[in-house]
Amino acid sequence: MLRYIARRLLLLIPVILGVTLITFTMLYFTPGDPARLTLGEQAGAEQLEQFREIHGLNDGYVVRFVNYIKNAVFHQDLGLSYRNRQPVFAEVASRFPTTLKLAGLGVLVAISIGIPVGIISATKQYSLFDSVSMIFALIGVSMPNFWQGMLMILFFSVYLKWLPSSGFNTFQQMILPALTIGTSTAAVITRMTRSSMLEVIRQDYIRTARAKGQKESKIITRHALGNAMIPIVTVIGLQFGYLLGGAVLTESIFGIPGVGRLMVDAIKQKDYPVVQGGVLFIAVTFSVVNLFIDILYAYLDPRIRSQYK
Amino acid sequence: MEKKNNTPAPTQQVAQKRNQWKEVWRRLRQNKMAMVGLAILIILALAAIFADVIAPNGFDNQVIKDRFQTPNSTHWFGTDNLGRGVFDRVIHGARVSLSIGIISVSIAIVFGGLLGALAGFYGGRVDNVIMRSMDILLAIPSILLAISIVSALGGGLFNVMLAVGISSIPGYARIVRASVITLKGQEFIEAARAIGANDSRIIMKHIIPNSLAPIIVQGTLGVAGAILSAAGLSFIGLGLSPPNPEWGAMLSGGRDYIRDHMHMTLFPGLMIMATIFALNLLGDGLRDALDPKLKN
């Protein structure tokens, strides 16, 4: 098992290098001179030269990429922001916990709605509850979450004045963003839980458990859910990445100072080192989460565990 | 006698092939939800095609004295901050949003399908190189990848299509690769090879038609995802900009006025929702109709 984890960790390295290469290359070939774009038309030749010197823009593509990797690995240095000349790493790292918290709360909302509703739907297939919750799940998937966020602000903050419309410090401030970001994921998890449970419930070992007189509640929670969990966990992992991406929109609606908002502002100001740093942080997190999910499989499923003994 | 029995065989085969899609259509037709989805999509498509007839004022007809009207008999969905009819804009927006959805998914299917087919068919090193690159792309959440591409290329219709398309390539590559690998081992491929068919013929005539089912399903749902991504891009100001009536851009424009004039944001959002809802219904229906195993 340890060997498996170690190997998977090693495999993360080429993925992260690849992500860096892609974002670096894309932004390298973006038309326009960053020095000119940042300093404006009035800037003198000397100023421009100084800017290029500070940000290492005079070197060629390969040298710059190698330097970027070297600095990132050995000094946790992702370059300086073009705008305020602050280290990108510190800037992104200071905002990262907020984004992670937002995505985490979204997953939490989604799991606590999706799994119970999915289980009940599956055990009472074709009942009224099942139909209603499946329609809600479809609506949840269909609503653009930024639109839903705007409508929720309108109703809960403007009309009813129950909850604040922006910020992310107090519990009240977190409710609307967490619901906004978690809704579509809740819908996806509900549907996945339902179909996975339906598949498992028809298996022979469930009939065996019933035949030996096992309590229905125990059959559902132990025999069925345990075996239905793998696809559900997979979806949760994938959705987490989706939520990290979706945080960009949610942060911009609720004025949450996370990585997503930082990146959107940076893109508008052509502050590429910050954009690159943000993408890198999120991609690395997403990869680590997926690795964690794969390890979780092994933990959940003895069949997989035995392969890595 | 022998000869007589053999001659009708080719026609019989053609008839059977046609029947296969007929059978899918028959199964799909029985699914009421899928039919509702299909009906909504047909209405939307007609609205997009005949936008100039349905909304002859166009999407940028500014009549400042009529601004901020709530829905009424002349302006069914009200007017916006520049006095443009929200209904007119939403109908013209259908054209933009649907074409973004369809074209970006086509880009993704063509390139993703090609890469997946090559990886699955040749295996070995080709497979490794292609799929590891796909893994790298998959490590970046797709909306973020689209955002990075748009920030490098700039906004605008074509770049948005390209960005959304590229960011969904890995998904299709994976699906096609998986079905190619399953197909590759089957006897009819071996038979085709035995009678001397070359690689390109096997891929074009045997592998692609047989791996269509999962692509059709994924493509239908993919159009929904693409429309949502494009709307998201426009919403944060990186996709299409005013006066373009793309639904996400309209939401972005209505955002500042939501407190007093919520109809400006309500209708574009409802349009997105109806479209995605319909595509999901149809996609689910297609999945059931194309996979007879589920229907027992």
C-alpha cells in the first residue's frame, strides 16, 4: 500500500510539470509586451528595461521556463506580480485557504443533501419522493450557479434581509456562497447515489442479507451503501475540481477574496504571473485530491486493496 | 438454391442497420421526459434560426426613452437599461449560445475523438504519450483551462468556442479510447483485418460507427456544459462583451440593476436553464435508448 502511494506521488511530478508547461507556454505566447501593457504608453525606455530585468523577460523561452521551475521548486517563488511587484506565491497562498474553504463547504453541502436524498430515492424508486427529488436534481444541474447566486442574494439579502450578500468571515456570510457553489454538485451526487444504489440493491448478496433476516436499515447502510460508495466517491473527487474552478464565479458574485477573484482581476490587468500561479495552485490541489480519492478506494474496497499488498 | 439464398443478404444487412437506429428512436420516443427535452430544443433551435423574424427589432435596438420597462404587451420580457427589448435579445442570444454549444462540442469531439482513437487503436507508446497529455489537461478544472485560454487569446465568439472546445477534449479522448479498446479485441475487427482492410478503413468503417453511442450521449450533455462555461466566461467579463446578446453576457449586464429591475437577469437565466434542462433530459433519454442492456 505504501509503495502504491509513493508511486502515485511520483506520478504527480510529471503532471504538475506538464500543467506548468502548458500555462507558461500559453501565457508566454500571449500577444503584447507585458512591460508596455503594465507601465503604459508614457513609460520611458529605461523604465521598460528595468521592468523586463526585474521579471526576467529578457531571456528566451527555455531559459525562462527552466528558471521558473527552478525558483518554484527550490525557493517557492512563482515570480513577482506585474502590477504591485509582490511575490505571487505569497499572494496566492494567502488567499488559497478561502477558496479551499468555499469549495470544501460546497462539497459538504452537496454530500449532506445528495447522499441521503439519493439513498431514499433508490429505496423508494418511482415513489413521489423519488420523482420530486429527481426533478429537483435536474433543475439543480441546469441552473447556472452564478445566476442562482444572484437570485439568492436578491431574495435572502435584499427582500428578506436574512443573510448578508457579501463577505466570507462569519457563519451567516458563508451560507449563501456555500449553497450557491454546492447546489449543482448536490444534484450530481444525488443522481449518482441513486443509480449506484439501484444497481447494488438488485444484487444477490442483498437478497441473501434479507433472507437471513437482517434489518432493512442495516442492509441499506452496510451492505448496499458500502458497495455503492465507489462511484459516489469518484464523482465527489471530480466535483471537487469542478468546484475549485466554479469558485471563480461564486467568489466574484459574493465579493469573496479568494484565488478565483484574484485571478479574474489579474487577467483583466494582464498580470500573467498571478494567473499562472493561481492555475498552478488549483491544479496541484485537484491532483492531490484525486490521488487521495484513489487511495480512499483502496481503503473502501478490499478487492482493490488486495492488489496493492 | 444456394445462390438464391445469398443474393438478398446485403440488402438485408442494410435494412438491419437502418432498423438499429429506428429501434433507438422507438425507445427514445417512449421516454416522455426525453421527448419534452427534444421539443424544447426544437423550439429553441427554431427561435435561433428565425430570430430575425420573431424579434425583428434586432438585439441592439436602443430606445432610451423606453428603458427599464417591466414585462408588458409590447415588450414581453421588459426592456433593459438601454431600452432594448429583453425578449429580442434573448431570442437572438439563442443563436449565439446554441452555436457556441454546438461548435465547441464539435471541436472537442473531432480532436478528442481522433486522439482517443489513435491512443486506443495503436496502444503502447502512442497511447502513453496521448493519454498522459490528456491527464495533464484534466488536472486543470475545465472552466479554469477555458479561462486561461481566453485570457491568452482574448475574448470574442471564436476564441470562446475554441477555449471551451479545447478544455473538453480530454473527456472525449478518454471515452473514445475506452470504446476503441473494447472494440479492438472483437472478432469482426479481426475478420475485417483478415480480408485485408487497412488501419484507416478499420477505424473509419468499423470502429467509429460502433463507438458512436457514448459520444452521442456525452456530446448532448457536453453542449449543455459548453453553454454553461461560455455563459460563465462572459459573466466574469472574459467571454463575449456588449452589445452581444449571449445569455451569460446579458446576465453580467443585468447584474448591476438586479435590485430594481430583476427581469433583466431573470429571463436570460431562465433561457439558460431551459436549454440545459432540455439537453439533460434528452441526453439521459439517449443514454437509455442507446444502451439496451439497461432496458431489461
